[in-house]
Amino acid sequence: MSSDTAATPVTSSEVPPPSPHTQKQLVVAVFCGASSGTSPAHLEAARSLAHALHHHNATLIYGGGTTGVMGEIAKTLVSLSGPQSVHGIIPEPLLGLERPRASGGEDERIYGPKTIVDTMHTRKALMAKEVAEGGPGSGFVALSGGFGTLDELFEMTTWNQLGIHAGGLVAFNVDNYYDDLFAFIKKSVPAGFITPANSGILVEARDVEEVMTQLKEYKLSENRLQLKWDQK
């Protein structure tokens, strides 16, 4: 896919299930911050995950930025596997903020090609579509980030619960960053808002090896809804 590709808007109902008949390449969508965080552990985790994706011959789908954790994982994987291993999807209004024209930030030889979309929703829908078209073990991973990362992570978690996609969901808990997130999920079960089975839709990993294992061994919740989203 060439740089600066414009995408046709996609709705969540258009996300197809993965084909059971073809062995395809592993595709991992990574949600993460456009900032670096105050601890060096967050950028180190991005680099470590990039090395794991390279080892597993995986394609990275990410938010298209060149700064912070986003830029770190993209440029590291490109340096290992080449530009074709990375695909960034970014809304046009965020280009100046998350992909500034500085230090070769627009060069796909460093960060991989990008697709420019119109909205945040279209970005997430296209990321989900690429994961759904990937091979066994394809799914979503959250590195450290802020509101945007949580928005993406929880929307994909909800889509899994509703039966829109069947991709695994892993939060890479770097330096205990997501401890309170998992405490919230645990608390929601006795409070009656999340079923025990669905509390495991989003799984935790504390190192990069566990991230890849959790994706490979991911099990769908028995309470996952089987709704017909492809019907008008």
C-alpha cells in the first residue's frame, strides 16, 4: 500500500471474519501513545514488542504517528523487517500533531506507509478489518498510552463482546501501568456490570513473550454475543 493513501470509510458492520481456509500472516494492531511517557520502560517495551513481531514475521497495524511510543514501535520494526511490515492509519486532522514534518518523519522508509482517513472511527474500523483478515493469533495489543489508547482498546474489547470481531485483546502492563485498569475490571464483576466470563476478554501480559503467547492462545468468552452485524 502506497504512502498517503486515502481510504473509503468503513463501518464496524463491515469488519469480516477471518477465513478458516487460508493460512495467512500474523497481523497485530497496536494501540499506544503519541507521547513517550516519563519512564524509559515504555519506549523499551515498544522496541521489545517490535523485535517479537519481527521474530514472528508479523505485520504491525498502528495509529500512523511518528512520535512517542507509536513512532518507536514503527521505526524499530521497519528497521528490522522493512517498510512493508508496518501500516499506519491516521485521521487527517492528526497529521500535524502525530506525524509532524521533521527529521524524516514523513518518510515511509523509516516508519512505513500510511493511510489517511477522515475520522477516528474509520481508523479503528480499518485496523480491525486488517486484523480480521490476518492469520491465526492476530489481534490487538495495548502498549502504554492515554485517553486515545483506552478509547481504542475498550472499543475493540466491546466489539469482541458483541461478536463484531474475534481477535485477541492484550494489555501489555509495562511497569505496572495497567494495574488499576485490571482492578477496575475485577471490581466490575461483583458489581454486576461485567460477567465473570467476559472479564477475560481483555487479558494481561507483563512481558513481550507473554504478549505473543496470549495472542496465540487467546480464547473467546463463552458469553460473547453472536449477533448478525453483516445484515442490514
